[in-house]
Amino acid sequence: MSVLPTAMIGTEFTVATHDLSKHYKYVPALRKVALQVPTGAVYLLVGPNGAGKSTTIKILLDLLRPTSGSVEVLGMDPHRHPALVRANVGYVPEQLNWGYGWMRVGRLLEHHARYFPSWDWEYAKHLSRAFQLRPDQRMSTLSKGQGRRVHIALALAHRPPVLILDEPTDGLDPVMRDDMLGVLIDHLAQTPTTVLLCTHHVTEFEQIADHIGVLRNNELCAQMPLHQLKQGLRRYRAEVPTGWGGKAMFGAAVLRRTTAPNEVDWTVWGEQDDVAHQFASSGAFVRDSATISLHDATLALLNPRETVTT
Amino acid sequence: MTAISLHAAPSWRVIAVEQTRAVGLRMRGAGVLLLVIQVGLAAAMLDAAARARAIYERHPGRGAMSMTNITFSPQVAVIFSFLALLVPLLVWEGEDPTRRLYHWSMPVGQPSHAVTKALGGWLWLMLAVTVSVAGMAVVPLFVERITGQPQTYAPHFTWWEWIVPFVSATIAYVFASAAALGTRQPLVWIFGSMLIYGGGLALFGKSDIPVLVDVSRAMVTGIAGTYGVAAAVAGTIDQVDAAGRVAAPSLVRWTGASALWGAVGAALFYLTARRREG
């Protein structure tokens, strides 16, 4: 049982799953996941490979059926209204090998536009310029990064109320990553959008993200606003007496621990005063406590571990 | 929840038109190639007719001009069936079940989207068959004009046999579409099944084991029986009955065989169109 928050209350959710489970034969891909993406949020869904991020996305788009549980996107069940849900979602898949390699970029934009009545051609042209897309290039001749840019343009140009981006910066060079982020920031400023973003590179999206969910071992082990994570997850360095037995007092709230003979360096979840009080009551003296970067916080959530030094 | 103005899903008509255009674009090269072959063949026939006439006119006393009749026979439908087996490979090229994410993620229900795309390919196939059949109907008229010799059609030829190539190509197209939708190697499945069937037929036919002989007979019935594949694909013309007589074509038999195999193909197509990435 996670001590970290996994549910948000008092908020409207544009994307939500309830006890969502998916098994591939006997292998679990998701276990009772209750994802909650608030309306207008930029939600980072992080997790190691195989944690179930892409599976969750595919279920949200009715590309996969869940084994149990239910899903809501914009208040609709994707299984009952697949076309309407997908008409309102801009989707950038992780995998780009989806055929249509024979089509030229310009024709693909035209093709895509016909599927989305809300397609904004002026905006599509703007995106094509921003991403340096060449309409005469065949899709099969594009590099991974170029293909990714085409996908992002396809996802944004119909100005959907929901964006689902699965590793959107994968394959992009640093300059193009920066450009893409700029385009995304402009897009969010112009178009009210709820974004669900799966990525391994959380720091790239730190400036636009406001919520985070962490999938570990196919379960949602944490879900909260980003500011809550930054406040609640801190690194504490404390002096401890020899033979200190305070470890048990903290339980699962300690995500990472480095323990030396008379010193501990722990990443702990909880109210700063409460944690400091717990240390003090166990006979330890907190020398300093500090917030940690989103990158370190994510690492701590994804990979809790204990290191003992002598 | 806060009211968000939802975007509408596209209309089926718009998607049908777009898929027909997109598939047409994909098949353009093959279509041009087919047209070139047809025009070439027609030109060769007309040239042969003109040469025959020229030779006849130079040597008028050497007997009647002899030219093979250029005829239309429903059995040419077999050629269209084979061509139709290849069309879905173009329609679904690069989109095997593991690479069809783009197609599935569009704002259209998955089965109806598959049907729409397949329908686009079918329309182009029918256009190709129409052009080919029209060529077969028109070229003999020109040959007749050049040579002055009447060109005849196949014996027992009836009006409905003009439809046979269209139905035959459609049945083959539906089967091949199911293979293209449901498997990663449709070509292997299509021609592999044919080879296995043919091999099994040859092997079991030579066997002395009664069960295998029965299986062999059943397999023959599947091909050449009353409602076998052959009756659906090539019409029923020139079928030899038990007494060794050429049987007259039967509309009822052809319709029955076409309905049977069409239904089997459609069921397979439906099952594969429903299949989703797992």
C-alpha cells in the first residue's frame, strides 16, 4: 500500500479510469489503476518500460479492451463512443511504424484533415513551418524525428480538447525538442486543452506540467499535483546515534535511503515538520532538509532503494 | 463537468470518399500498368487482324481468311480472381495487424473503417474489371470490322455471364482482404492455402486409405462440386457432366455458389475487421 497520494478530490477530471486492469493472457499489464487527469491539466504519466503507460493510452482510445474496470474521456466511455472520443483527442503514438509510408507528408495532412471536421488549415500550415515539414517528402523516407514532428502536427492541428502524447520527444534532437516545447506552450495558451503526457524525460516538460502520476509494477503508486510532490518529497540528512533503530518508524514513506554508520541521507514523503519531528523523537538530529528536483523525485518514486555505506 | 464543446466525428460519406481517393492514389501505378497491358494486347490483336486482312487481300485466291475467334468467355473471370487476390495487398500495404495503429486511431469505428477502406479498393477493382470486360467486348467488334469476319462468343453464352467476372473478382477480393486484415503475411496465407489444398488433394487422391480418399473427394467437391469454388469463380459454363456432355450454364447454380463463397468470405472479413491489437 502506497503512502503517497493516489487520488485527487474536489476536481473535475477530463480523463479518468476506475479500477482499470488489463492482462495479456496471464501477464498483468495494469492492476486496478485509477488515473485522474483534471480538466485543463498537463499530466505527466511516468513509469519504467512495461509499466503499462502505453496500454493505458490504448485503452483510453479504445484500441485495446480492458480486462476489468472502466474508463472515461470527456465524460464518455471510449468503448461506447470510440469515434467521438477519438475525434476529440490528438494522439501521438510511441510507435511510428504504422504504414502510409507511400504517402507524401502534404497528402497525409490532407488525409488526416478529412477525418477531423475541426481541422484548422492555417494552424496546420503554421505547424508545418515550425516543424520544417516538407510536403513533398514521402513518409517512408522520414527520419524518426521528422516522423515524430509530422505526428505532433497531425495531433495539434485539429485543436482537440484532449491531447495524448506518448513519448512525444522521442527521436527529436535537442533543438527540435526545444522548438516542440515552444509550439506546445503556444498551443496550450491558445487552445484550452487537457494533456496526458507519457514520457521518460520529465524535466523536459517540467515547465508546463502541473500533475504527475507514477506507474510502477503496473500499479499507480502516486498521483498528485506537481507542487504537492515538490513540497512533500524531500531529502533529509540526519545524524543518528550508533545502533539507531528509527528506521521502522518511517515505513514506506522513505523512498530512498543511504545509511552510513552515524548518518542517514533519506528521501522521505511527508510534511516537513512531521518528518523532522519523527527523526527527533527517534533520537536523530536533522542537519538539513531540501526539496529535490523533479528528475530526482521521479527516480525516487520509480526506483525506491536502500544503500548502506560503511 | 465543465462544458467543453466537443468536436464532431466525420461523416461516413466523407470518410468513404477520402478512403476511395487514398486507395486510388496507392493503386494508381498498378492501374496504369494494367491499362498499358490491356491497350498493348488490344493493339496486338488489332494489328494481327490488320495483317491477316492484308495477307488475304494480297492473295485473294488462297482460300478463306482464317483468324482465331476472339471471344468473351466467363472463364476469363479466373484471371480477374487472381488479380483481385493481389489488390488487398496494395490496399493494406504496410498496415499488417501490428502496424495499423494509425488506421485504428482515427475517429471512425474500427470495423466500419476497415469496411470503408476495403470498399475503396473494391470500387477501383470493379473499375479495372469494367475496363477489361469492356475491352473484351469491344475489341472483337473492331476485329470483325477489320477482317470482315464475324467474331463469336463462347457457346451457351448468356447475359448474366457478363456479371461473372465482377462477382468472381469480388469474392476473391473479400477473401484476400480478410487475409490482409488478419495476418502479417497475407501473400503466404493466400497462396500457401492454395498450395496446401492442391498438395493435399494430390496426396490424398493417391491414397488407398478410405478416410483419406473420402477427404480427397470432399476437397474435390469444394472446388468442382455443384456449389464449389469453380462454379462461383468461373461461372458454370463448359462444365462436363457425368455423361461427358458439356452442361449448360446454370444461373441458379452460379448464384448459389457465389452466395455461399461470398458469405464465407464476408464472415472471415467481418471477423478480421473486428480484430484489434491485443
